[in-house]
Amino acid sequence: MQYCVKNMYKVTWLKPALDDVAKIVTYTKTEWGIAQADKIVDIFEQTTRFLSESPKIGKRVRRKNVYALVLSKVPFVVVYEMKGQDVIVNKVIHMSKRR
């Protein structure tokens, strides 16, 4: 999935990150229903917009140009890297599995 608007960074979600989101949405739908799952989808869509506008919003991690963005309304961290004008989302991690 890609998201790009003129004068903004292009955000690309790699397949492992999309798989993470799909698992999160499926689990949420099963446990708490479709309305809550829809809210999760909205949060990830909003995260994509934020990253396209301000990609350095996350905290830089050990590797150069790799960032971790802690989401405020859900217990997940989005791990991404910057390459020029591109933001590449690599994975989504549950806070309980973060080191």
C-alpha cells in the first residue's frame, strides 16, 4: 500500500507490516466487534497521513534512518525507515513484545 500527496513523503507499507495490521484488525473484530476494528483501521490510516506529513515524528532507534512511532490510542509501535522522500513501514509491534 502506498500513500503520497504532492509535497509530502511517500509512505509504503511492506507486506509484513500489512500482515501485522491485518492480524490486529482480525483479532480486534473477533474480540470486540466490527466497530472497534474499524477504529483500529482509522488509526492506522491516520498514522499513514502523519508519516507522510512529518516522518521524523517517531523516535530514532539504533540503526540510521530507522524510527519507531508509538501510537497513542492503541498499544502498538510502527517501525519504519526513511530513504530520501520515502517512508517505508516495516512492521507493527504490540507494546508487550517491544524490547
